[in-house]
Amino acid sequence: MQGSHQETRMSQQPPTLVTSRDAVAKIEHWITLLDDEAIVRVTRDSDVVEGVVAVRPTIEAFRNDAGEEGHNALLRLDAVEPRQTPQYVWLSDVRDIERLGTD
């Protein structure tokens, strides 16, 4: 069941398509901070989440329903505590990333 949930999340369209060079560069910068198995605190506009980077995300191209092309990247944060579920974060929504250590 968890595998199908992950596939659904990974195939979602991002809420924001990034098109400017500056916005793409910002996503690329965030990616450099997200080493595999790094423990991070990610600040978004609406909240703060912590977790273990499952695998370094990659920037991808997407098209919205209107056919416009843009970019984004989806970060999967695995739980620090065994009972927590993985969290997914679109890097276009990130305001800050703080490295807390490694798993």
C-alpha cells in the first residue's frame, strides 16, 4: 500500500511551475544541500518539516494543463522517528534548508 501512495505522490503535478532562470537557480541551490541520508529542517511558507533525505531530488520539466512548461523538484523526507510517515516537499515552496546531521 505504501508503494502505491509513493507512486501517486511522485507523479503529481507541482503546485508551481518555475520558469525564470533565478527561480531555477534557487531550486538547484536547494538540491546541493540535500545529500542522500542528510537530516534536514525545511522551512516553507506555511510550515517547517524535518526528516531524512531519501535521495537527492532532481529538477524536472513539467507541463501544466494549459501546455506551459516549467520546472520543479520533489523532495522525499523519510521519517526521523519510526512511526512518522514520509513527507514530500516541492522545492519551489522552500524558504530555507538547515542541515541537522546525517542518518
